[in-house]
Amino acid sequence: MSLLSVNTVDRLDRPSAYFGKNKRRRYNDEEEQQQQEKADDKLKTATTLYVGNLSFYTTEEQIHELFAKCGEIKRLVMGLDRFNKTPCGFCFVEYYTHQDALDCLKYVGGTKLDERIIRTDLDPGFEEGRQFGRGKSGGQVRDEYREEYDPGRGGYGRAYDEQRQREEDEYGAGR
Amino acid sequence: MSEYDRRNQGRGDRGGRKRRYRDDDDFDRRPQRRRYEEPLFAVIRRQLLTIAESAARRVEDDIQGIAKSVADNYDDEEIRRDFVNISLDLVHEQPMKIPFIAGTVLVAHSLKPELGSEIITKAAGALQKYIDTGAWREVKLLIRFLGLLQPLYEGEGIFPLLEELFARAVDLQTASSEDLLGLELVKVIQFTLPYVMLSPASGFEAQASGLLEKTDIIATTPHALVDLVNTFSPEENQSAAGQSVISLMQSQLQREASNGWELKCLPRPWKDLRDPETDEFKSFDSVTKVAFPEITVPSPVPNGPHPLFPEVYLSVYADQEVDTVPSTDDISSSLIRDALVDTINLLDFNRVATAKFLIDIDCYFTPYTFVKRATPFDRMRELAGEIQPWKPEDVAVDAVFSQLFQLPAAEHKLVYYHSVLTECCKIAPAAIAPSLGRAIRFLYNNLDTMDLELSQRFLDWFAHHLSNFGFTWKWSEWTDDLDLPAIHPKIAFINGALDKEIRLSFAQRIKGTLPEPYPKLITSGKEKDTPEFKFASDMAPYAKEGQEIMQLIRKKATDEEIQPVITAIEDQAKSQGVEDPKIPSTDAFVTSICFVGSKSLSHVLSCIDRSKDRLLTIGAESKHARTQIITSVMEYWVDQPGIAINIIDKLLNYTILSPLSVLEWAFVESVAAGTILSKPHVFEMISATVGKVTNRMRQIVAARTQPGLYEPQLTAIDETLSREREDMQTLFKYIEDSIVSIAAGSNDEQMERGDGSGDLPEDVIIRQWGRRWLRVFRRKVAVEEAFISDALANATPLGTEAPAGATDGDLDIADADVDAGVQ
């Protein structure tokens, strides 16, 4: 009911800068600008959330149990490793209404699921193909070069781990 | 977590590294620009927004500083506009700061009367808008702010407006004894009075007492719905049942009036203000007076979009040996609660900010109202008897629970209140966790008499909260209760909580968090990812056919391939004299679907989707087969009822099951002499099923009442509405009839139990479950019926034709429109 256009504290139900991050650089031509506006419009009515930082072992049922607290879930798409089709730590949750998606950003994003702090972001909508990781080795890009050991997400980053192994081998061979 | 921990480390050594996380933007790695002087408007803006937030600064200094800067720069339009707008924004969103904002305005007005006039005019404009739209919380907050400026007005100031609001309340109450809007107006008056009396204005005691005398009758006459929304049904627990907020406030106000309006918890930041030049205490009497703005209160007053219900005062710290929260005799209990509740509900868009305000509660009330933060409960015990300050964490947590347990419905989704408590715990774990512990103990100890819907909310919150904090709880303190009968509410709670914990995690993990003897409550069945397929054992009847069907479903075989096996089962059953051969064939089919789809929810959904037609036919052909679908699902997932409920939910969406069939399954097939009522997951399933029906009903009502609807659509949609309304009533009637007999102990199975006397200790518990179920669903009936008749009262009457010239082609109110929710 409030008449405020700007709130006195930040809102947690704003989309992140993820979409439009690449396009924002400079509007080279009109077409590009229109595309950008279209994407913004899509987020204004979006009913889908991208959910990140899940453990590889978190199941659909667990996600359902938590996210249904914000409204009935229309569709849940697990993020999969492109090559071996196993969960790789993200998913898309689609609600029936935009409000449910916003509420989820406010109330569930940044809380724990399966004892990990999860991330939620408004998403313009799932499209076939987006369920797969885009990293070189099949998982998410962020799991390629991760230098920390994360048991819930396959240990070290894969590319990082490979390099580490190689260096170790070479070091051993050199001796 | 790693993503979060790492943010501040290892910067600068990887030049040209890509921006990888959304938060990276917060850290600018470029060399900083030369420092520049912060412009004055930005300083004022910041000071205003954070007014009273810091315990390290004297708020009086800030008030004088802001007022002086704004008055000195009156000609700077940006500063003036910011001051007016931000002050009012804070009144809207951060109610605990209203006295401080009012203090600033009082001082600003004494320096530059135009400032006071400007802000009063703007506030009055907003107030008028809220009165016209029936936004009564916003009305309350703006009137509170205007009331605190009472010394600035000519004559009686705000009182004529309060009198007028009261007159409307009287009109409404005279018109109907069921009226709730009049009660809301009385509440607005009640929660304005203390602030008017708090203001530096003097000589209004007579007006205040006069109003109080008038509100007395309305505030103290109990409304018929109060009992229905009470945390504790007065029948079950008279001593714990709370009083209505307005009747409580009425007696507290009267006590306060006779004590000369001491109002000891509310801050008076204007009291110790000295004039910087003369060093004398500031007086607001001599300043230029302004006329109280013209406000029109329409008659009758409207109500906004939110339906009204009586509110009941709940405290989870009510019966402690030492008082840690203000008692209900003390007006502080109502005043602090009111400010906190509004803060919580207004700031749902930033739970972290909400939690911060709750933790900082001691900044916003008179100093020494509370003990030091994080004072342990044992220390409170030692302090008892001396001065009686309260424990800030308990007061804050109490307010959140009062909203989580609001009946018939909380303002926001319940998970918001979960998240506020989680954030509070994150900000101040050592202070909040023990408070939560005592709240949990209070609720647990009163489980048997608490409203059943609320004990379910408690269960839900408890498991969700623990899931955010490593599932640690002192289970050992409830060990003795494990000897209670299996259907006891405490056992139901413990089992229900463990089940919900497992749903958010997994059985082995939860088992590892439990002390002896709790692990045995998590059976080996719960630890299996995939429950066994009963037809895998050759001993099972129809084992061969069951396995065959399972293989066919797995192979995605066509219906024609499956049919012969189904027929084989039915023939066999018939030859064995089974009354309804569809029952074993349905069991084999549905159990196979569950088994093949046991890998995940999407697996079972695609299995159901493929078998949709057959399932729809089964459901339509035989009532028994329809309940068998539910039985098979519930039996296959007996150890993980959360999954079973989920599948039932989807089957309802597909209309393979009807809501009534779910009720029949519970109250006929599985009633088990009423013991089924003790199962939390059954209550969850029935509530969800009824929720689907009432949601659909509300969508139809919304379609029927949308403006600009004309014939012939009006009649079409009205027919749908009547039909669905009847269906809903049938459903509620079925629940009522089924549970009434259990609550009375006259259910057939109950009568056959034991010696038939109905006096077994278990029988007493079962009848209590029955009464608690009944209360929940009777309330739902009352709420839904009230909603429908309220909405229809303002709907376009049937027979209304489109005005000439209007196009009627753009209305999308086809029947299909209200079929949302079907996947």
C-alpha cells in the first residue's frame, strides 16, 4: 500500500546484474538496445529463478521442500553436467506467479539448503539447453578454476585440479 | 560457503581477472579518487535515514543538528524536499523512528515555521489518500506522526479527527454486531492517544479521557470471531488463551490515564533539548501555531484490500518464573509490540534490515527500558525484584512469533518470518538462540492445546530453522516424553519434526545429529533412497503381473501392451472372489509407477504423465480404485511421506484424484479409529487439498468481481461460481461430519476398540485431536464464506449490460481462465 517509489532500506527482490551485464557496455545500434529492453521486460514478469551454489548431492525433493514454501512450483529443472548428466550444483525453479518468485528472492535466497548458503536470481525463463553446465569439462564454469576444496561440489575446480596434478607430476619427474 | 568466504582475500595479485561474482563490483580496485567534501544534502539524508540507530550518539544532538541544517538552508530546495520526503518515508517504513522524526520536525518548526507547515501539509495529503482507500495501518502511522506534532496546532489539534473516526466506528458497530472495520478504527484511535499524550503538548488530558470512555464499550465487547483466531482455543486452555489486542489496550490506556500518562517506555527525544544559545530547555508552546489540516473521513469508511480479523495478544514468554517481557498489565507490552509488528510486516523486502531493527530494539525506546543485550536468563533471575527491565531479545522474538502465529493467516508467507528469525540468529547468535530455546519449550509444552494449524506452523518453522543451523537441538530434554503414547501430540511433534528435517536433508545426516535413544526413531526404511518394490517378492499376491507391469512402464510400453496384464490381475481377483477386482490391478499399476519413478520427482511425474489416460479412467470408473491410487502411493512411500504428499498433490492437479477422494482416503480408508488425526503429514495433505479448492474458489470470485464485466459473461461466470461454491461446501460438510464423530468418540472403529467404553486413555487423546481438527476446518469455512460474501457484496449485479459503445471482446474470463494450477 505504500506510496514510496524508493524504499528507506534496500530491497532484496531486485534481479542481479547478471542479465545485461555483457550488453550494457554500449548500445551500438538500436536493435541491441531493443533486445536489452526486452530482457528487462521479461524480468519484470519472470516466474523463474536460477538457483546456485547447490551441493551436487542435493536432490529435487529437497529443493522442492524448501522452495514450495514460497508458492506452488510449476517446474523444476536440475542443472546437469553436460557430459555425464549428473547434477552439477544449480537448478531452475519455476513458479506460477511473478510474486512467488520475488518472495523467494526475499525469503529463501541467501539461506541454507542442505547446509549450504544458496543463491537465487530472477531469470527470464528456462530454455532447452540451459540445464547443462557450460564449463570446459561439463560442469559449471565456476567449478573449473576454483582453488578451494569444496566436498559438496566435486572437490577442487576441475581445471585447477588438473593443473595441480600436472605440476605435481612434473615436479616428481624432475627429481 | 567458499564463495562467500573468499571475497576479501587475494585481491590485486591477479590483474585483469574477470569479474566472476555479482558482489565483485562492491570492491573497486582502481586507485581511489581524491577525497571530496560530502555535499550537505547527502549528509542530512544519511543522518535522517539512520536517526537513532546508533547507541554511541546522543539522538538529541542529531535531532538538533538535522533541524538546524535544514532550517539554515531553507532556501535550498533539494535539502528541503529531501527532509520532507525522507521524514515521511521513514514514518511509512520504520515506525519505531516516528518519535525521533517528530522531534526533528518540532525543532525544525521552532526554527523555521514554514518547514513544519510544509511537512504537515504533505503528511495530511498522504493521510487523506490512505483514508480514502482504507489502508488502516498507514493511517495509523501517519496519524501517530501528526499526533506527536500536537503542540504545533491551533485549538484542539488532532482530537476532532479522532472524534470523527470514532463516530464512523459507532456507525459501523450500530449497523452490525459482526463489524470488524469499526474495531480497526478504534484500534487506530487507541494507538494514537498515547503518542498525542507523549508529545510536548499539555492540557489535553480531558479530551483523551473523554475519547477513552467512548471507545470502552466497543473495545471490551468480545467479537464472535476472537475465539476462532485465538492461539489457544479457550475450551482447551482457558488460562493460555490470549485477550484481544483492543480490549487489552483499552484497560492499559485507562490505567495509564489514571497514572498521568507516564508512558515510560516511549522515548521523548525533545525533553532534554536545550537552546544552543540560551542553554534553556526548549519549549514548543511559544512557536507559531498552524491549523490542523483539513481531512475528510468518508461515510461509510472503506476497507482496503486486506480482509480484517480480530487480533489476539500472544506471548511465548508469558508463563516464565521471571518476567523477561512486559506483562499484559503494562501498556509497554502493547506499544512495543505494535511498533515491532509494523516494522516486521512493512520491511518484508529486506529481512536483514528487519532483523537488525529487532536486535537494535533498545535504541528506539526510553533508555534502560531493556537490560543490556545478551543478558543471560539466569542473570535476569538474579535481577528480579530490583528494577524490572526486559530482555530485548525476548521482546523481539516474541513479536516475530506473534506474526508467525497470526490467525487465520499471517500477513506474509510464513517463510518470511522463518527468515527473520534466521537472520536474527545470524546477527546475534549468542543472544537470540537461548531466547528461541525458551520459546520452543513454551510451544512444545503447550502442543496439546494449541490451535492445530499453529502447531503445524511451529513444526514447519522448527525443522526449517534447525536446517539453517546444522540441525542442532537439545533433544535430550525431551527424552522422557518418548514413553508417551504414540498418538500423543508431543510424540507426533517429535516424529513430524524429524520427518521434516529429513525432507530438507537426508536420513543418515539427521540420524547423526540425534542423541540416544532418538536414532531408533529413524527406521532403516527411511534411510533407503528407493523403497522396495513389493511385487519383487514372489510371495506377494500378483507378484508376476506386478513385475511385468513395472517392466512395461519402464520400457515406456503402450497402453495396449499393459492392458492384458491388468486384465490378468482382474480375472485372477475375480476368481478369488475379490469384490472389486479393480483394486488389486490399480495397486499393481500405481505401485509400479511409484517404483519406476522413485529416482526423483521429475521421473515420477513423467511416468504419471505417460499413464495419465489410464489413471484418469481408473479414477472415473470406481470410487474404491480411486482411493486405492492414494493408498498405493502412501504405502509405497510410507517411510517418506513428504514424497507421497507431493505425488498426491500432482495427481490432484491432473484431476486424476478429486479433493473428495483424498478426504475419503483419510477419513474412511485409513481412519484407524481416529488415530490418523495425530499424523502431521495427513493434516498437511488435507490442508493442502482444501487449500487447492479454496484457492480456485477465490480465483473464480476474483473473476466474477472484476470491474467491467457484463452479460452474458456475468451469468456464465456466476453459474461456475455457484457450482464450485456448492462443491466447496460439500467438501467442508464431509470434513465436519467425519471429524465430529471422532471428536465425539462415536466413530465406528472407535466404538469397537478396547472394551467399547471409550474411556481408554488413548480415547481421550483421540477426541482432543478431533476437536482441534474441527476447530481448524470450521475456521476455514467461516473465513472462506466471509470472503466470498464480502467480495460479492460489491460485485456487478447480474443482468448488467455493457454500456452502449463499449467493446466486450477484450475480456478473458472463459472458464479455462480459472483453471490455473493444472500442470
